[in-house]
Amino acid sequence: MEPSLARYIWTHTKKQQLWILVIVLLSMIPYFMSFDLPKLIVNGPIQGKGFEQPGATQPFMRLHYNLPFIGEVQFFPGFQLDRTTTLFALSLVFLLLVIINGLFKFYINTYKGRLGERMLRRIRFELVDRVLRFPPRYFKRVKSAEVATMVKDEVEPLGGFIGDAFLQPVLLGGQAVTAMLFIVVQNFWLGMIAAVIVAIQIVLIPRMRRRLIVLGRKRQLTARALSGRVGEIVDGIGAVHVHDTSNYERADIAARLGLIFKIRFDLYQWKFMVKFLNNFLAQITPFLFYMVGGYLVIQGRLDVGQLVAVIGAYKDLPGPMKELIDWDQDRQDVQVKYQQVVEQFTVEGLIAPQIGALTIDDPGPMTKPLSAIGLSMADDGGAMLLDRISLQVKPGETVALVSTSTGGAEALAEAFARLNWPESGKVASGADDLLELPEAVTGRRMSYASSDVFLFQASLRDNLLYGLKHAPLTPVTYDGAAADQQRWNIHEARRSGNPDLDIHSDWIDYASVGATGPHDLFEAVRQVLDAVLLSRDILDLGLRSSADLTRHTELAGRIVELRAALRTRLEHEGLSGLVVPFEPGAYNKEATIGQNLLFGAAAGPELADKALAANPYFASVLRQAGLDRTFYEMGLEIAEQAIELFADLPPDHQFFQQLAFMSAEEIPAYETLLQRLKNRPYETVSENDRAMMVTLSFAYIEPRHRFGLLGEELMNKIVAARNRFHEDLPPELQNAVERYDPAKYIAAATVMDNVLFGRLGSNHPDAPDRIRSIVYDILDELGLYAELLDVGLDFNVGAGGRRLTAGQRQKLDVARALLKRPDFLILNRPLSALDQRVQDKVLQNVLEEARRDGRSPAIVCVVTNPAMAMMFDRVVVFDSGRLVEDGPHETLLAGDGIFKELVS
Amino acid sequence: MLLKDEVGMLQRVPLFSGIESAKLKLLAFTSDRVSYSAGQILFRQGDEGDAAYVILSGKADILVDSDNGPIKVAELLPNSIVGEIAILCNSSRTATVRAASPVEALRIRKDHFLRLMREFPEMTIEMVRVLADRLSHTTADLIDARSAK
């Protein structure tokens, strides 16, 4: 990257900088004119110069110039105006100039703002672009949070400065020189006084500011290190808690903050010290004007109008001067920042841009063998991982790499995947060095999965299809405002040196998975998910999540059919007792009283959980049904029972999970409440206390809690109240609840709840498992299995995929590698988080899936257990960085080498 | 059957007979009420023992696998507890229990059971007394059996 900021800015913005310079110079004309005007107004119409006779007039707007050789030429004789009219005319001209100056300023500021933002966009993009091209070893030494803070925060001030880089000195310099010249023209000696003071400012202030730059650099480095550490704490939070080192981290952060504080405080002190001096110098000048100028007026060598004009002009001098000095400080400051960032981003061995160039067309299969030629790999410390290995993998061959603990097979897999670069020797595809092939070839025709999986914080689907998003394949057409926006996007992207690739295009390369579009992509996805035994997990996720009905329309459309099928099936298997369905006219004994009253899924906060009892409309329905008192008394009873049962237990006791009514923390509050309310007539109890008690009764389920509080009569009353509640539901609550309707899909509920449309009986301990497998069967029979899998694929995997288990992440990584149907599939201990039996099973499936439909990719797998090698055509054994055995499984097993030893 | 009735049932189980009713109520509340139809299996021989069962109503058979298929070795009647050895000793089930008629039972989860014992030593002591009593009976039976040879 260009090391000099000034040159970098000039290269990319010279035309704009020149244009804005021209505008700034133009703006000087009205600016200068506005200086002269006050003097004209004061001396002319106000003091009466030229209007000595009553009724005297003066020409206004007369254009006349003294041209050399020609003499005076008059272009326009002007209007003759009397004293008052002249005052008004001149004042209006003053106003006009104010407006013109303002408009110029507005245009200039907007223009340079845009200029700065474009450059900021350009720099940030260039930095990220370089991150994408850094050689692999760089990432072992850099903290991601530090890179992020460089891209985001450290270049930010550059944006503000770039617009001012060349403008500010011209604009402010022009203003300062204009003001200065004007003072000199008015009175030479007063002008000289001002000039001397300005000279002192120009020399002294930047010198004092050098220290500020040093401090600024320190501040930048310490702040960057801080964000690196914070990032580390977040990533390593597990280690912090496991080792009880949170206080060590606290101390470290406090020490860093202390250092940053000290640096920043030093900065403040110096800054304000410099400011004080600067202000002082600026104030010295008017002091001298008043004294010297006043003396000259008294002496009669200077007229008052001149002095006023000098002082008036001087008012315009310290401003530009101060800003000019500030600009210089900014310049040095951003130059330092820029250099710091550029240094960090200047890395040897950057990947050439053409390696990652956008390739729309299919690069064609890799048909040549993949070979390691005299390949040596070293770790970051320089220790040899592989020592001059030569090995060739032919297309279609399956190779197991077996390694002793120091064998180095992983290093070979990483070299094949381009994740680490050779120390010496090379990896080649045919005759081409692998590192010189475009990523468009290796990234599409080869794939890699390892135990170290990285997932993006997005849905499972996005992560699975991530490996197919190489290029924007479909043009997107935009209409109306969106089209304008898109044109603007492209225009601005180009102006900032950004690519104009459309992120909204369909990037998925369907052809590479053997599909033609979104509609038949799913089949391929399902096959790979089945192969890695991940489908079941995803189905479970799907059942537990609520489906996005705009996407999964079929599920909602066939919900009635699904529910009917479940009932039939349960009856058929004699399991009807397992589920108690929701029926509009009946009380559901396995649901809570609250659920029975609401009889729907709360879709907003108004009627959810604890808010229900406090909702005024709901309370009024209960009152009308005469249930308010019943539930209050029931609540008292429940509170008493619960406190009797749980009062002796410590708050963290696991039994509290059984207590659905209240949390452990709430017990003391209910204990005092109960004492206060006992034997108190219902009428005297406050609304709030009533709601507290009523809430308890809402969580009650008779067969589960068995307090004997719910009789047939009460159930009927509850059903009646339910109906009244829904009949008169006020408009503001219409969207707060989705009523259970046997014919309707409930968007706010999970898929499982929708299919069940009822509650599991609590007296069947194995009900959840049995029901789940029955639900899967039914979905499959009705052809909705794919739809459910699709719902599961919506699941967001969380930061770094942490919402999945390690095993699920590894399976997903393998599925992703399989999906693109590579010519060379490199697996590096891919399933280490799973137990051996599952690993064997998945690997077997993967080998089959990779070769399904007559495909025959080469598969290279670093196995976690030597026994797994028997699934491969060829076995290569590594020990201490050397290739020690190579041959078919049976041969090696029959031999007497390390492999035999490892297997036994 | 209500919680308080279950407490009454538990008091009639010898293992729990000496324990105060408040604790039994907690035990009942944190246990699951389960029901089985005739022929359903409560647990199988060889399974991991994760819960003990107190029969509240109905009858169940204790079956042991043999070369000739399962053999019924005993019958469970209301107020009897089954499976408590497996949860105390971390061993797997030594027999299969199958409902002979519709059965209502309390399923006491192992972790809850152990937690209660840890929490309330007086309850543990009471249970140790019952178990020791059982052991001394078994020992006496053994001596009788040996001397009868």
C-alpha cells in the first residue's frame, strides 16, 4: 500500500481536489467583498461621507476600471441613490453576500464530506481485501479483534481528514492571507504587528504539538491491544471460568485501562496547554490594536473607520489561523495512524489478486493427479512437521493417511488444502503448482473438512450452502425506487474502488451439486445430511422451532391432514392416551389453567406468561365469570402448599425445576404475602396482590400437581370464560393471541406443538420419545419430511456455530465439503468429536455418498484411528514427518511395519 | 389420587414408614405419577436403573430371564416399592417388571431420591435402619437355610 497518506489521497482524488480548489478560489471573491462592505457602510451612509449636502446622491453599482494604456473605462454608470437608500442598498448587498458565502460553504462542505466518505470506503475495502489475501501464517500472529479495530476505528479519522487534506490549507490559508492583506492595506504597521504574532504561532505551536503525536501513537497502539484482549476474553471465556482466572483478566484489563487513561490524560493536558498558548497569542493582537491603533487615532494619523475595519478584519484572522494549525495537527495525526495501519497491512507474500479473481464460468474438473513433491512443512516455530515428502494421489483413488502422534499427516492435508504453505518443495496438480492455480479451481473442484470447524453466525442452511457461493450467477432486476437505489449503489461502489458485485444475486452454484435451481437443490442437501447422520438432529431442531410461514407454506396448508393422521395413528397403536388434544369446547386436563383460559398461543408480550393475570381485559372476563375469587383462593392454597414443600430447601436445589408456580427467589416474597393476606376478606386485597396469587393458579395442572383443586364444575366455568374471552377480544389484543383452531396452523407455536395440537399426558414417562418418532413417521408418509428438514435448516447456529455441539459442527463441515461434489475430497481428522462407532459409520456413508451415481473423486483422509484405514484403497503411513509406508491395506497389515504396530 | 393420598400410601411402604410426612410429600410431589396398562413394561432386566417405583394401585409381575424365557419370581401389590436397590447401588436392573393389570405408580427419580437422602440425614438414618433390618432378616434366613442342610 502507498506509504504516504498525502500521495495516496492525491492519486485517488486529484480531479475532485482540483475542482474543489477552483470552487474555493471562486468563493474567495464574495468573501473578500464582504470584508470591504462594513467600511463602506460606516463611512458612507452612516457617517455621511459623500452625502454632506442634503439631497446628495452617490452612484451605486457603478462598474468602472482603470485599464493600463486605455485609462478609465466605465461599463455601467450605476444608479444614483441618496443617503438612506444607499444604506439600504449596501445593507442588502451585505445580506446577499452572506447568502452567497453560506451557499459556497454548504457546497464545499458537502462535496468534501462525500469525498472523504468515498475515500474511507476505499481504504476500508482495500484493507479487508488485503486481509482476504494475507498468507496463512499471518493469521497465526494476529488477533482478529485487532484487525477489526484497525479497519473500523483506526482509519475512521482519515475519512474526516481526506476532504480537508488539500482544501483546508487553501481555504483557510486564503482566508488568513486575505484577512492579513486587508489589515496591511488598512494600515501597514498594524498589519506588521499581526504578522509577527502569526509568525510566532506558526513556528511555536506545531513544535509543541510534536509530543501530542507521540502520545497519539501510543494511544492508538494501547487501544488496539485492548480490543485484542477483549476479543480474546470473549473467545476464551470458557478457559477463564474453568481456571478461575476472571480476576486475573480483571487485573489485566484494569492495568491496560490505567495505561490508556494516563496516555489520554497526558494528551489532554498538552492539548489544553497548547490551546491556552494559542488563545493567548491570538488575544495579544487586539490588545496591541487597541493600544497602538487607538493612539494613532488620537494622534489623528488613522481614521476611526480604518481602525474599526482593521479590528473587524482581525476578527477573521484568528479563526482561520487556529483551524489551520488544527489542520496541521490532524494531518500529522492521521498520517501517523495511516502509517501504523499500512505497516500492519504490508505483509510479505500476499496472495496475488488473480488467484482470487471472480470466475463466473465453471473451471472444469481437475483431472490430473495431485502430488506432493519434496514437500517440507514447518510450524510457526520452525519445527519440521513434514520432511521432504513425495507422494502422488491419482484421480479417483481413496487414500487413508495414518499418522503416529508426531507423524505430520495433518500438515500434508493442510498443504493439499492450501491452508499452510510449504517450507520447501511444492504441492502440484499435474504440472501446475497448486498455489498458482486460481482459487476458482481449487475452491470448487477440491474440498476440505477438518476437526477445526468454523461456522458463520447464520442459519444452518447458509452455512451448508456457503461452499457453493463463488460468484453472483443470476442478474437481479430491480424496479422503480429499488432500481434507482441499485444504480446509485453501483455508481458509488465504482467511485470508491469497490467491486459492484450484487450480494442479492443468487450466488449458489446449483450445477455443482447436480441441481438446476432452488427447487431441486434440496434433494442433494438431504442426501449429504443423511450421509453424515445429521438429518435427525436437524429434524429435531425443526420440530422445536416455529416455522417461518412465508417460506414453509406447505406445512401450514396441510396441518389439518397432519393432525388427523397423528390421531388415527395413535388410535391404531392404542396410544390415544398419550396426547390430550385441544378441543374448543372442552377443558384440557394436561394443560395449565392459564393455557385453558387463553386457549391459544401468545403472539405478543401482552398476554404472555405472567402478564396474563395482570391484563385488564382478561381480569374483567374472569370477574364476569365469577372466577377471580376462585383463582385467588386457589392461588392462596397453592402458595401454602408450595411453601410447605419447598421452604426448607436451598434456592439452588434441583427440585425447584419441578415447581412450576414460582421460582426459588420468589418464595420469601410469597411467604410474607401469604401471611399478610391470610384471613383477610377478598374485597380488601389490592389488585396487585390478587394478580400475584391468581398467577399461581394459572400454572396449575391437576394430574401433575395433584393438590385436588380442580373439579368438573370449575373446568366448565373455565371453558365458558375462555369462549367469552375470545368473543369480545378488543381490537388491540387481536394480534396478541392466536386462538387454537383445529383447522389452523399456529404461527407462534413450534412445529411439534402444531402437530400434536394438545398436551402430552404426564403419566407416560416415555411419551415424548414415542411421540417424536411417530411424528417423524407421519411427516415422512405425508411427504412433509423435506419441509420439516427445511424448517430445521433455518436454525441459527450462533457465533462460531456454538449453538451446535462439536460433533454437529464437524458433521456439518463434512456435509458442506461433500455437497459440492469435488474431484479431490480432503478430510483431516474430520469427525474427531464423535465416538469411534459413529465415526466409522459416518465415514463409510461419506465414502458411499461421494461415489454415488458413478462419481469417483479422489478421497484423502487423515484417519483418527488406524483401523479406519481398511475402508480405503491405499494406506500411507507417516512417522516423525516422514512417509514410512505406502500400499494397499492388506499388504501393510501383512507386513511388519509401523502400521501393523499401530493397528494392534 | 391426590398428593396427600399418595403420602398416605408412601407411609405404608416399610422403607419410608419412619419418615415424617412433610418429607414424603416433597418426595411425592417431585415424583412422576405414571400409569401403565396391563402388559406394559415398567423396566427391563439389564437396563440402567434410573428410578424406583411405588405401586399405588394394580398388580405387577417381577420376571427374570432364563433359558426358557422369562420366569415370574414374585408379584408386586399396592404399597410395595420396586427398583430401589438399583438406584442405591448404581447397578443395572436385576429383573423385569411388567404390569399384570392397569397399574398406577409413583416414579421416584434416582437423582431426586439421592438428593433427598443427602439433604435430610434423619430420613437417611430411617432408611438405613430399614435396610439393616432387612439385612439381618436375610442373614437369619441364610443361617436357617444353611443349618437346615
